[in-house]
Amino acid sequence: MTDPSSTPSTLVVSAHAGDFVWRAGGAIALAAARGERVTIVCLSYGERGESAKAWREGRSLDEIKEIRRGEAEQAAATLGAGIRFLDAGDYPLRETPELTDELVKVYREVMPSVVLTHPLEDPYNGDHPAAARMALQARVLAQAIGYPAEGEPLGAPPVFFFEPHQPEMCGFAPQVLLDITEVFGTKRKAMECLPAQRHLWDYYTDLAVRRGVQLKRNAGPNLGLPHTTYGEAYMRPYPQVTGVLA
């Protein structure tokens, strides 16, 4: 029997229940298709700030949380990932030692090979950088052998910031372009699991096309990439460690 700890593991820290789909659905689907473990942690359901349709329908707070939870669970299953919710509230998502500690426990449990989360700047939504700060802090604490959490100390998994909704206003410049062409259909199906934010379906489809054009331009003309290529963009807060420049 294969030791689960030997299987590459991706951890996605998402401020709200929909963020992981729009921003990293392709990366999640690719990892799952390779047989890797993917764990999504939603710090909130996006119940206050990202569920306008349900509020206009007169839904209660508890009803909205349940709706968003169901949507996110369906989207995660479509992508092939596991998902859990910390129900920390949104608008605002408050940074607390207790919430950071919960993330440390997740790090020690899943022992990620890769971490995906929000960038540290977003003037339109303070929940996103709050989630990123806690994700980075928890990664550091999980490395400390003396930190009082179960499990073994973490190594230093690379972190990738996924693209915010308005990158030009968030200091986001693509450093990594990920080819998600083979799984874009899966990502689109996952997006369609989120009718609460239907207005974003076509926006993120168009963005994937634009990033795909940039991906082809940077990859060179002779790699046999399909005419329509889909991509996702990422930044790296820490240096890449390598023995070969490639």
C-alpha cells in the first residue's frame, strides 16, 4: 500500500468559498489528475460580501452559509479536491492567533508540497490579504519544531500567489504561467457550480484565454501548443531553489 505522506500534496488557502475556483481551479484539477492530494481550506463561506443574490432573495445568514458551502463542495468535487471550512466570517475576515493556529494544524496534517493562496495586496477586498498573511504565518510556525501542534515540523513548501480579480491594482505581475488547457473544461464546470457568482463565469474564461495567449508567447512558437490555450498566472513570494536554470 502506498504511503499517503509520500504522495505530493497541494494546500489551497482560500478566503471565501469561491476564490479557489476562479483563481486556481486549473492548478487544482491538474494536480488531482496526476493523482496528487489537494486540500482546500475556505476560511469563510463568503456569506456577507460575495452572496448578494441570496441576500436580495431574503435568505437568512445560516441559509446563505449552507448554500455557499454546498456550491463550494460541489466545485471542489468537480476539480477532484478535498475541502474543509473554518467558518471564520467574512467582510471582515479577522486575523486571529486561533485561526492561524487552525491553519498550522492543517499544514502539519497535510504536509503540503505546494501552497496556493492570495497575494498580499488587494485594495478592494481586505479579506484576501488577511488570508494570505495567515497562510504565510502558519507555514512559518508549522516549520518550528517547538510549536505546540501535533505532527512533524513542516519543510519549506513553495508558495504561489494566484491572480486577484483586478491584478493591475494589486501589484500583481505574472511570474509563472501555468498551462491548464487540458483541464479547462473541468475548471469551467467547477465555475458553473457557483451560481451565486454567475457574473464571474465568462470573466474568468476570458482571463484564461488571455493568459493562454501570453503563455504561448513566452513558451516560443514551436512547442505544438493548441491554437486555443488556457492559462493561469501566479507569483512567487519566495525564491525558487534549483540546480539548473530553466
